[in-house]
Amino acid sequence: MIKLIPLAALGLGLGACMPNTPPAYLAAPADPSVGVRSPGYAAVTAGVRSYDVVDPLDWRELNRRVAPGVNPERGDSNDAARRGR
């Protein structure tokens, strides 16, 4: 309780130092001479992709497609040895 009184006095003292009117740039009305872009129509579904159901693919082939620097036509992956080629 004793520590609360000095903190309250400090808060009231600092609050008394604040200006009672807001700064002019905060209370200024809107400037009608400023140009504003007119609102345009934007479709809600713009840029949406269709994700249809597809058949399952071989996971090895999918990995080959995204692997960096591997040429699937040459057969230079390690899976060729596992398949017996």
C-alpha cells in the first residue's frame, strides 16, 4: 500500500504535464483537394486455382520431377538400380 501512493502521485504528476488539446495534424479535417483513386471492382475469386481430384501417381516419378539437377530421361537416379535396370 505504501508503494502504491508514490506510483499514483508520479502518474498524476506526469499526466498533468500532457497538453489538453490534441496536435493539429491529428484533429485536422480531411483535405478535399487531395486526389483519391476511385474504388474498382475486384472479383472475390480472382486468382483461385481449381484443385480437382487426380489419380495417384508413382512417388518416385514425382520426386524426380522436383529434384534439382536430375534428368529423368537419362535414368541417372538411384531408383534405376533398385528396379533392376
